[in-house]
Amino acid sequence: MAVRVTADDGRQWWLTERIGWGGEGTVYAVADVPALVAKLVPRPPDPAEYRARIERLVRRRREPRTVRLLSGAAAGAAWPRVAVTAVRGGVHGYLMSDLRGRYRPLADLLGTDGRRTGLPSATWRTALRAAAGLATLLAAAHAEGYVVGDLKPDNLWVDRSGAVGIADLDSWQFTDRGREFACRMRTAGYTAPETVAAPGARRTGAGDDFVLAVLVHQLLMAGLHPFAGLPAGGGRYVSLDDNLAHGRCRLTDRRSVALRGPLPPVDLLPGRIAALLRAAFGPEGRLRPGDRPEAAAWAAALHAELADGRLRDCAENGRHVYTAERPWCPWCDLARRGREEYPLAPGGAVPDGAAADRWPPRAGRTADTTWRTA
């Protein structure tokens, strides 16, 4: 059933098919406006606060600091454009850009099946570029006074070249005219240690920095979460957050967890990236937020790894790309052990558009992309 929404100035839109959903809101297509979608949040904890939050974000879109953000690192952000209310039921929400015209869900880049179907020409260069773009976006958001607060794959998008988009900006934390609009969302496996310990604590940029490190690890390690694995010694697995709380991390202490192989080798990571990850996940980074590498440091290091001469293309498989610090291809090693992360097309051919991770692709809607929301 179609939903009619209205803005304060009297403009109206019809919302048609439901194209995404999550723990808090639902995303709909907007009739006759294919470039936009609408997010409605039926039961926010404080409807008046939520409506004020959206109105402030819409207004801030025209302010210099947000204009800078959206014209630069956050060009792929689905910023709220118009605050709307459902005519029946009074449900609040907003219109935003439809990211599906250019992007795929970031989850497609994290898994073998997702890459095969959604990003068939992606390589490790694509993942490295996405990590660098995400770090740059986060550093720019922090510089303009925003905290993402609920950074996770479900809120992130990526195109065939590795450019990053981000949605669910209505959960961002910011201060406007002396009033703070706090982030209350959190996601298991993508929450900083201090917020796991105290869910009601105020969010900070350091919390975003920790989750950024988690996502960098996943992007560069073929989707492997840094705190995945069974506790060593036969202990009972509880959750990723429990492993985080106890410092069970393969990268910082390989004897702390048991994982089923074959796994991407730790030494596929460039040395400076591995050092930043250990700084984030080791005791100092877990226990002292101020000691974590910040997003700007991540952006500098990741972009440096994309410089000329820092990456090698495998002579045997055109989709195998790896750091110049490695003397041979880690992806070939992994494939010989039964886990092919970047397979060639049937017959040994490089997939159509194999070099798409080197330049922006032509935009085009992908019909089977599902929008996930907070």
C-alpha cells in the first residue's frame, strides 16, 4: 500500500515499494522521483527529538561546513534533503539520495559470494581504495564536528572503483546551536570497547576510529573480523564483543583464538597498516581511546599504499593484487589451499570490466540491491 508524506511547505510525495529496513526505520521508493528514497522511523524513543534532529540536518546541509563535507570526502553521503511526515499515522522521516544508482552494499566487497555476484571485477586494490576512502570520509566528518556513532557495513556502500557512500545519517551525533543530538545506536561487533562496557556513554570520534580499524581489517583480510574465533583452550564462544573485551584477536595474539582455515595470512598486510591495526586492537588502543590511531592517520597510511610501486599484479591471476612488500602472491597461496577470494571467470578469463577498480564506472541502477538501514 502506498504511503503519502508531506513536507512543512505543503509538498507531497507518494512512497511505493519497501526497498530496505532495519532495527529502527524502513526505506521506500519515491514515486516519479527515481533519484530519491524515503526513510520513515515509526517508533523513535523521542518523536519530537527525532523530528528536530532531521530538521537540523536538513538545514545544516546548506551551511559551509556541511557543504565542504558533501562536496569533498562525503560526496557519496545520503544526507537528509527534506523532512517529511506520513499523512496517516504522523510517522516522521526524510528524503535522501538513492545510493543504489551507483553503489553496492559494502558487504558485497567483504565476502567471496558478494564479490562474485555484485562486484565481479573487484580486487584487493578495490578493497584498499575503499578503506582509504572510508578513512578520509571519517576524518573529514570529525573535522566538521560530526561523530558517526554507529559505523557498520549496513550503513556503507561501495562502487566498482572502491569509492564509498554512507547512509543513515540521522543517527550521527552533532551539536547545533548549543543542543547536542546524541547517537544512541550501537551494533554488535562494530562498537568501541568503552561503549560495549557502558552503552549509554557519550560517543566520541575515538569510538569511530576503533570501528574504522575493524572495517579496515575486514576489507583487507577478505572479510575476516579481527575479533572472530573461538577462545583458545576450548573456552565457550559468546560473541565478537566478548572477544573484544578479553582482547582475543588473532592479529595481536595469535594464540588467543582458534579459527578454521584456510585464512588470509597476516603478512598480506603492509607493515605500516599492520602496525596501525595492532595499535588499535592492542591493550593501549582497547583501553585508552586517546591512544588509538585517528581517522586522518589511517587515511594517510592507506593512501600511501595506493601510490605507484606499492602494489603488484599477479602474473597468474589478473584479479590477484597484493602489496609490494610481499615477494609472492598471497592470494595464489590461499587458492592452492582451497580458498579462492578473487577468482577468474570460467575458462580462466578475467571478468568483464576487470580494470574497473582503476577508474569510476558508468552509473547504472542495480535492481537486486537491498537497502539496509539502522
